[in-house]
Amino acid sequence: MAIADEVQRIGAPVRRWAQTQRHEYSQGEPRPLAGDLGAMGVYLGLVSAGAAAVRASGRELPDRIPAGDAVLLAVATFRLARRIAKDPVTAPLRAPFTAFQGPSGHAEVAEEVREHGGVKHAIGELLTCPFCLAQWVATGLVFGYATAPRATRLAAFTMTLVAGSDVLQFVYDAIQNGALDPSQAAGVDAAGEDDDQSGRHAGQD
């Protein structure tokens, strides 16, 4: 009992300091600082586990990664992070932490966190932010590349193909909407000239 009391006594100033920092940082907004701290702890734990897996595999870390593989992993990180954060198909993963707001762009959805200030808030922000998820995805791909390069390269190649297909879909939509039609381009130019002439006449009047 005396040990517990001593721990409470020593920990009290730390708790007061943490509460003060949270209050001064948040400025009244429900920011999930404790949840973010937990997420960092989970990330560090996963990195430590990955490093242990690499050591257990007996593989040596590569001195450098070929440029082609680096590009492959970068594009795969972009596509996979965005798929987790924005894709309607992955909505069940985000549903416990977010609320649907509506469509957003091509085959993407907009969502907001459902609870504010707690662990669910932190997880919801992470799952809806492709920029935040990119670090987690990239870390997983890098450890996969270090332990099972062929399988990881194949998985990254798959996501890179998906990203390339997305670009082609946008190009195709643009063509379907007349991006290469000279008559529409001429119509846009003519409309612009008419607006300019109207503006000049208005100025002269």
C-alpha cells in the first residue's frame, strides 16, 4: 500500500503537467492527444517487431534500394494509403470510427470522425488521412521488402498497376467529356472573346 501511495505522489506532478499541456495546446478544442500518443506507441511497437522479424529471418538489410523498386514502393504506398482512407470498399474498416458525409471525387467518400477527444478520434483521423496512413503503409512495405522482397515487390507492383489504371481512367473521362474536341475548345475560346468584347464595350459605354 505504501508503494502505491508513493507512486501516486510521484506521478501527481506529471499528471498535472500533462493536463496543463493538453489544455494549453487544445485551446478548448477536443484534440485526442492521449490517443495520438497511443498511436505513436503502437507504431514504435510494430517497428520494433518488424526489426526483430528482419533479424530473425537472417537477412541482411540492403545497402541501397534500386531506383525502380523505390518508385514501385512509393507509388504503391500512395495508392494503398488512399485506398484505405478514401475508398468506399474499405468503409467497413473506418465505420466504427467515422461517419459518412458524402461522395468526394472519383470513387471516393468524405467522412468525419464520430467521437471527439478520445482514442476513437485519433483512430478516425488516422484512417481518414492518406498522408498519415502513408507512413504506416510505407513502413510495412519496407519491412516486407527487407524480409520477402519478391512477394513485396509483386504486391507493390499490383498497387502500382492500380494507380496507373486510375490515371488512365481520368484520361479516358477527360476524352469522353471532349477534352480533345477542337470544336469545344474553339467554343470556349469564342466564349472568352465574347466576354472580352462585352467587357470592352461596357467600358466604352
